[in-house]
Amino acid sequence: MKPIYCNTASITNNNKTGEVCISFTHIYNEHKMSVSGGSMTDVSMPVVSEEACVVMSRGSFLALKKLVDEIAGQITRQQNG
């Protein structure tokens, strides 16, 4: 199986506990052969495999967001400079 997208991330916010969860996943296309009536058909289905899940407080999440924004700004300045 070859990944279509790697390290896709989803963010879940739990308002009751103040936690933020970031999940990192791989999405693959799985191929299975189906035989019926003398013909063979390739059936392709997406498969999601969770690689990591990080749970953090809102404060930690905001600090991480600030860090990522700073790094993205530095990269943009280097590319434009």
C-alpha cells in the first residue's frame, strides 16, 4: 500500500475538560481483486491508519501554535529575502 497523504492532522477541542487533541494519520488506498462471472475487478478503498495522538491543554496548544506560526514566518522571510 502506498500512502496518498501522509501525516494529515485533525484537531479536536473538548470544551468540558479544556483539552485539545491532535491526531496524525496516514491515508492509503487498499486494492482488492473481485472475481465474478469470469471477470476480475480491482476494488479500491481508502484505509486510514492513526499513527499518533497528542492530548494537551489549551495553553500548551496555543504555545505550540505560536511556535509553528513563528517558524512559518521565518521560512516565508527566508524564501522572500
